[in-house]
Amino acid sequence: MLREPDYRRLWLSGFGINAARWMDIVTLGWLALQLTGSPFMVGLAAFARSAPLMLVGPFGGVIADRMPRGQVLIATQAGGVATAAGLVVIFASGHGGYWPLVACEVVFGALWALDFPARRTALYTLLGASRVAQAVSLETVSMQIAKMLGPLAAGVCLARGDAPAAFALIAVVYGAALAASLPLRHRLGGPGPAVGGSVIGGLRSGLAIAWSRPTVRGVLLATIAMNVLFFPYQHMLPVFAHDVLAVGPAVLGAMFAADGCGALAGALAIAARGGQIAHARLFAAAILSGPFLLAAFSGSRWLALCVVLLVIMGMAESSFAAMQSTVVLLNAPEHARGGAMGILSACIGTQPVGTLFIGFLAGTIGVSLAFLTNAFLALAAIVPLAIPLARKSSLR
């Protein structure tokens, strides 16, 4: 599949923006903690970065159905270069602070909200239904390689006390992704013959179609539960590393990389199956195992054990990420596929609510108990959703 030039360029572009995104997440968490000393303010900064996905994501999905997707991707990546360059200037000039950082992170979040549905819908356009599961798995592979390398690079920069260098590297990586995308400007599809009416109408249509299909509905609800109660732990890893393990940014980057290593292994295993897998069952297994692993992680005080648990958690996370998009893409009709992916973006975008909640918990009862509390709440919400999905035997 990577031998096909257009898909290879899309894959390389996705790798670049994901590497830049993970570099930024690590940089944001560490700088927010250093600038404020408050776990809640770390959660608030993560909220600002993630909130646009919930607010802009559904409209991004409708845009993916109504505009040339290649042009959407080019615009978002050019915006990423400009935003990262702006942060370089702000911090290099001595004007870097918490609120300028948060303001720029809102822009990063809005760009991601526009990129995600256009990119995933473009996969279907390029490869069709028979290869979409493998394509999403390979896309997840690029995400996880980026999740390994991006945090390590950011950790090295931050360990040297060089925030401008971290943001400069983010700008360079965004620029490389932009260069890979330029030849795809007119090759990723765009408005279909059935697209018409208002943007709000398209949004309502995507929501109605997604909600009317039980499997998709279950995936969407589970996605909300995972993003509100499970994934916010990632934004508190800087606090856990600093307060519980007493390690610095270089080790923090290695912890993120361990999660990415496990996720890469999981994504490669899925891709090797060539799409011959019961998607809903794998999704159910992933959403059940993640909270159990988080509960175990919350009680660990040994760095080696934390790394091992992060590797296994990464495997569950990559299965979750690959299967949620695959199930939605396979079950949505062509004219509303972008809209359905936009609804999925909004569900993923509920994570800011969880970052605020876990930031509050960490500041009140400590980060370890915050992780444990979220793990039990996640299981309570997910078990009723996972059981019907686990019973599905079809590949869809």
C-alpha cells in the first residue's frame, strides 16, 4: 500500500503532523507546570488545546464533504507552521508566559479539528472500502512512530531549558508535512454529487445517520467515555513524572515514547492482518483493558514498571484508535462520510472536559488517586457499551 505514491505522501504528511502534535503536547504540559506549578493549570492548558476539536470538529467533517480535501490539509499544515513560528518568536524574545502559550494552543487545536476528518475521509477516497481498515491501521502506525519520536525530541529540548528550540523543531516538522502534501492538492477528492444544502443541514444529517446505526452509536458513546475518563491521564503524565516519580523532562519524553512503542506494536499487528479482523470485538477489548491498566499504573512507584504498563496501554490505545475510525468509515454512506467523521471528531473532542476534571482531581487528591478514580469511572461507563460490541462477529 505504501508503494502507491499518493497514499505514501498522505502517510508521510500524517506522520509529520502527528510528530509535531506530540512534541507540542509534551512541551505544553511541561511548560504549563513550570510556569504555574499547578496541576489544574496544566489541565486547563490541555483543555484549551483540545476544546476546538469538540466545537470545530463537526463542522470540519462537513467541510471535508464540501471542499477539496487536499486543500484543507495544506491550509491546516501551513497554519501549523505559522503558529509554531509565532511561539518561537514569543519565547525567544522573553515574552513567553502561560496565557500567550494557551492562546496559541487554541489555534493548534482548531487546525487539528479541521485536519482529522479530512485526512481520514481521504483514506477512503484513495483506497476504498476493501482496504480502509488496513489504511487506518497504517495511519495509526505513523501516529505511534510519531508518538515515540516526538516526545523524545521535545524532552531533549526542554531538558536543556530551550523552549524556543522545541517550537522551532515543531515548525520544521509541520513544514516537512506541508511539503509532502502539496502534490495532493487536487487528488484527494472533494464535494460529491449528493452534497448540497446548508452546513448545519449536513451536520444534522451526519449526526442522524451515525446515531441510527447501533454499532456506530456504541463506538461514539465509548469514544466519549474514553476521552473524558481515560485519555486525560496523558496530559497529567508531566505531573506524575514530577510529583510521583521525581524525574525530569528527558525521562518524561521516554515515558511518552514507551506508550508510543506499545501503540506501534499494536498498530503493526492490526495492519498485518490486512483488515481480516472483527473490528467491533477488537474495539471492545481495547476499551475494557485500558482502564484496568490505568488503575495498575496509578499504584506504581517504580519507573521500570510504569514503562512496561505504558507499553501495554499503548497497544490498547492503538487498537481503540484504529477501530473507531474503521467502524465509522465502513458504516457511513459516501455522501455523509465526512460528516460522520466530524461527529467522531466531536466525540474525541470531549477530552477537554476530562482534562479539567482530572486536573481538578490531581490538585485536590493527588495525581495517583486521580488516575485511579478515573479508571473506575471509565469502567462503569464502558462495560455496558462494550458487551454488545463484543458480541458482534462480522468484520464490520
